[in-house]
Amino acid sequence: MNPTEKENIKEEELNAQDVQDTQASETPAEEQVETAAQEQESPAEEEQQEAVLTTEEKLAQALDEANQTIEEQKDKYLRLSAEFDNYRKRTMKEKAELILNGGEKTITSILPVVDDFERALKNMETATDVDAVREGVSLIYNKFMTVLGQNGVKVIETKELPLDTDFHEAIAVIPAPTEELKGKILDCTKTGYTLNDKVIRHAQVVVGE
């Protein structure tokens, strides 16, 4: 082997060594770039995962709050329903008692008048003075009408008043004795009454024509 060939071989070996060194030097740089890229991607993925977890936690919390609200409203509804049912039962009981005993006050106020009637009837058995008996009965009647008035009962006025079908019931029509009495009430055959301004019995009257 001549010197020229030896130099060519050495030169080729040197070139091969340079290529290896270049490759060796480039490989770590690429790995460093990839590693850096991975390091940049990792925080983003972690943030995305954290965002997903946060959303799920918020949904779970909202669901818990909604269920709690539903339970509270359900409890409130049940309480109100029970209270209303008790109120309805109590009202029905009070209404039934009112129907049965609503006239208790009126009856109680009339009882003294009944006592007067009993005494009058007893006195009539031995009474000889008719005028005294008449006066006693008149007093009892006036007392009775006073009691009725205290309980809201009033007599419907009729004497020489124009016929009013809201309060009067004409059962007969007769010729009026004067021109002024035409169309007016001449006589009352049955007294009418109102209870707290409501007609409970129309007055039966005779009207002039």
C-alpha cells in the first residue's frame, strides 16, 4: 500500500468519525426538543383534566343543592297539607256546631218570656179581673217583641203604605175608601218580619183600588 492510499484511508476514517460525532451531537438535541414539547403539553393536559373535574364537581354540587331544595319543598308541602286538613276538619266541626247550636243565644233570651207566660197562665186560673189579665198579656207581648228586636227581628210596616212586593204579599184587593188610599195597604192579615234586614216572612195585606 502506497502512501497515497494510506492517506485516503485515514481521511475516510476521519470523515466517518465526524459523521458519527455529528449524529451523536444531533440526537440529544432532538431528544431535548421532544422532551421540552412533552413538558409543554403535560401542563395543558393537566389543566384540561382539572377543568373537567371542576365541572363534574360543580354539577354534583348543583345536583345535591337541587335535591336538598326538593326535599325542603316536599316537607313544606306536607306540613301545609296537614295544617290545611286540620283546618278543614276544625271548620267543619265548628260549622256543624253552629248549625246545631246557632239559635242558642236567641232561645236563651226568649226563656224569660216563656217564664212570664207560665206565670200568666197560672194566674188566669184564679183571675177575675179581665182587664188585669189583658194588661199582663200585653206586657208579655211587648217584652217578647223587645227580645226579638234585640236578636235582629223587626216587624214589616204595612199601615197605609204603598204595596211593595219585596216585603208585602197582596191576598185581596178591595175598593179604597178614599182616593188617597188607592194602591195602598188597607189591612194586614198576617204580620211580616225581617231578620237583619232579610225578609223571613212577607206581610200578607189587603190593598185598596
